[in-house]
Amino acid sequence: GGMSPVTSDELCPCGSTLTFAECCGPLLAGDAAPSPERLMRSRYTAFVVRDETYLFETWHPGTRPESVDTDVSTHWLGLTILDVEKGLPGDKRGYVEFDARFRDGGVEDTLHERSRFVWQGERWWYLDGVIS
């Protein structure tokens, strides 16, 4: 990843109320996410800090694009986890439904997505998401 605008003792952008060092920081630094929810949160944080490498590396090789480019005009404002389904130890699938608020230019909007995650090779991967 590039230079993170979030310092280790600041609150994590994902809204967990933990510090960046206690939450998404270690995942962006290479630790495996322990659950689909944590992976989803860390991917949101990666969008905030524009860590395109992390977004690419946590996207399942079967569904990821050739490259991941974050939009510099998009400013992420907050994440709300709405529902978590499966994704426990022993599960092969996990689902996380969320709202992510953002501002693009002068307009605020909300992305609503139900993401699918898959357990493969001893780690969780982002597979795809349905936006509604």
C-alpha cells in the first residue's frame, strides 16, 4: 500500500471505535482477516486510504478485475454494518450487508451492498457484491 493518512492511534475509519492499530491497520499490513466482517471493514478502510494493492490482494482471483483503481473524487464518510450471515470458523461462505456513505463532488450518497466472501486457502476472500 501507499502512505496511509491514518495514524496508528487514530480511530479506525471503519467505525469500529477501535484505533487503526487495533483494528484494520494490521490487516492492511498483511495479517489475515479472521472473519468476512473484518475483511469487509478492512476493505472499506482500504478505500478510505486508497490502498489499491490491498483491495486487489483480498479480492478472489476468480472474480477480481485486472487492477483496482480508487476514485480520487470519492470521499468515504462512514460505514454501517447491517447484517452478517455465516462466516464463522468452519464456514466456506460468508455474507456482509452494509451501507457506506460517501461524497462525490458536492453530492452525498450511500452505497448499499451485500458482499459475498469465500474461505479458500486458509483465508477469507472478497468474492463479489450485489448493489441495491
